[in-house]
Amino acid sequence: MGIVAGLDSSPDFTRIVVCDADSGAVLRQGYAPHPMDGMSEGGRPSDVDPQAWLLSLGEAAGGGLLEGVQAIGVSAQQNGLVPVDTQGNTVRPAMVGGDKRAQVAAADLVDALGGREAWAQAVGCVPQAAQPVTKLRWLAKNEPEAALRTSVLLQAHDWLVWQLLGRPARRTTDRGGASGTGYWSAATGAYRPDLVELALGHQALLPDVLGPWEAAGTTPEGLLISAGTGETMAAAFGLGIGLGDAVVSLGASGSVMAVHHEALVDSSGMITSLADATGMHLPVVTTLNAVRALRGAAELLGVPDLEALSDLAMKSTPGSHGLVMLPYLEGERTPNLPHTAGTLAGLRRESMKPEHLARAAFEGMLCGLADALDVLRKRGVEVRRIFLLGQAAELSAVQACAPALLGTQIVVPQPADYAALGAARQAAWALGTSQGTIQPGLPPVWQGAAAQILEPGEELAVGQAVRQQYVSVRNQTHPGAFRP
């Protein structure tokens, strides 16, 4: 069929993979960091000139990397807002996804529409600080002149696709990216322009939402550009997950997402109902505390890194001699306890050893993610295997505890640029559809990710006993807080 490329423009860098369109085999790769001017206090810019993304893309693609490529797919950081004026110029720097300035604006929007359930019914999610709809509210309140000049709303991958196509009159996005905006519903497949007006104070033009296999357009040189999507959706597509699969991501915070056949409406706000890059749905449940709980335990115990903490934890046994950690160090979102603190329960003389505290940190983190997984399971989402992502997934203590605590087969993929691979696979889909070699509804079949497989085996009963110990402490400490 040809050669395709996938580029992933993350908050920090651009990665490009060039692949055989039929097999997905990686032929060559490129990388370039993003310029990091205007750093925020947290070490990452909260406002970014989108031109920096183009500069990084150009550097990553240098040296003839894209020679022979027939189609490109674009993956980019999610929730970044690029406000554009009537002439196609940005009215201010892009507001990136990790920007937390809009927390008050999120609460304002929840109240303005009549509460969390009203938002869940409208667009499948409750406004959070990161989402574009909330950034619009912040813009209207804090930079009213910029808000008034804003006439077109784009996200990072929308803007990059538009630039690659030479800034045509038509702007496009995809279902995955649109579903995270807070003004498009994955359930109905339609925008809610009234929510844009509620947030921004006036209407704005919104990009056309393309189907998973549709092309956004063709460059003057004949290079096909696919719809593009957000990093989460691209990574899921690159991994090759489908019905029955879930992904547990171990970052500072944690997330659980699964492929499902329909959008889920959750009035509690714990589920964010996203669309994926294939025409299915990706309900997501987030915890605020994952690897940050491990790092806190490592600092408390005076061990140098997470590998040392893992080695220490392996000297303990399942259940940590009765020690239970509720890892709510930054408050928590699942369950919804924004102002709570962590808890260490079960302290006895025999449990007051470093190895038991270390293991309790790992068990607490994974039990918190099991709570998030239960939110999806109790809504009818089938989970037969779990892909475990993040550097912490390689730790021996995580691999020893996860199968039994999460209650199913665990897949630990080898590290790879899965978002870029997903973008490349989308490009192959669009290319094959345009050539008539692929049916629109059937993505190209690429070889799955190389991975380590972990089974719960005989440890399942022990793991469920540990989980019950955790649930008992959670319910005693926060009665009624968790109602998935």
C-alpha cells in the first residue's frame, strides 16, 4: 500500500515514526525537543506559541526522514486550546492541557449549567480545569479582549493538521479530540454551541468532526493528511486495544480507560466519556494519586529511587502485615474527596518496618486503581485483560501485585512510541480507504505490541483478600464516599 508516517507532538517533544503501511513495521524514526521558553513554575510552559510545535516538527523530520511517505497522521497533547481570529492568527499563545489556572472557572461552569449531572448528560463529562471549555471561561473572565477576538477554536492536533495542509478554509478535528473539549458529545456525535457561548460569551467556529478513516485533506505536493487525534486515543490505537481491553496508566496520577461500544453518562462525574480513534468509545476514570504515592513513600523511607522502593517492598508479603495505605495525598477524584488526606492504618509493632510500608504504598496505589476499574465494571464495561503503561509498570513490586489486585491478565508492553504508531496507523487507514484497498470501517491489521504477560494464577484469592482489607479501611475512614 505504501509508506506512512505518524507524528506525536507531546508537551515536551515531537516524535515521528515512518512505517510500512501494510505491516506497521517501523522503517525509521525522528525526534526533536520543543523549545521551552516561558517556563511555568512547575517546569513546563502553561502558555506556548504553537509555532514552537512546527519548529520541533521540522527538526524531527530533518534529514529526509519523510522521503517516500504518502500519508501522515498527527497525534498531539490533549486539551490544549488554540484560539484563532478571523484572519487565522492566534489571538494569544496556546493554553496547554496541564494548565491549572482554570480551576475556579470549572466550578463556575458546573454551577452555570445547573450542576454535575447536567454536564454529564450534555457532553459526557463534568468540566475540569484542563478542558478547553473551561479555558474559554477563564479567557472570558481574565482576558476579555482576547476572548472577543477569538472566532475559531482549535486543539493542538487540529492546528497542526491545518498548518500541514496550508491553512485551508476548512478546519477539521476527529471524534477523539472533540470528545475532550467539553462542548462535543460522544453520545450524540454533535457539538453543543450553547456551551461554547456559556463559557466564552459568544459563538465561535468549530472544526468539522471527521470519521476515523477520513482524510483531512491533501497537501499541494499530494501528501495525504489523516484526521489526527489526541495522544490518549492515538496510543490506544497504536497498542491495538479493543473490546475487553483496558489500559491502566501509571503517572504521578493514574487513569483507567477501556474500549466500550457506547458512551457512558455518569452523573457523579467520575467517568469522562471520550471517543476513541476507531469509532468506539473510551470511558476514562482518573485517580489523582498513583506514582506520587510511591515517590512520597520513597522519600519517607530514605530510599534513593522507585527501584529501591520496589526491592524493599518485595521483602514484605501480601497484605503488608496488616498495614494499609489510602494514597489520597493530593485529595482524590475517585472517590470524590478533593480535600482529604492520605491514611496509614493497621499500625502494630510487627508492621512498623520499612518493607511493610513500602509494600503498602504499592498495594494502596494499585487498590486505588482497582477502585477506578470497578467504576467501569459496574457500568457494564467488560475487562478481560489490562495493559499496564508507565515506567512504574516495569517495577518488580508492581508486577508482583497488579495481576491479583486488579483481578485479571496484565499485559506490560515494551516501551515504544505508541501515540506516534497510532497516528501512523490512522494515516495508513486513510490512505488505504482513499486507494480502495481498505474498507472504511476496518482499520489496517498491524502486529500487536511486544509485551510481557502476567497472570493472576493462584495468587488471585490472596490478592482479593488484600483488596478487601483496603476496602474495609476505606469505608471506615470515608463512609459513603465511594458509590461507583
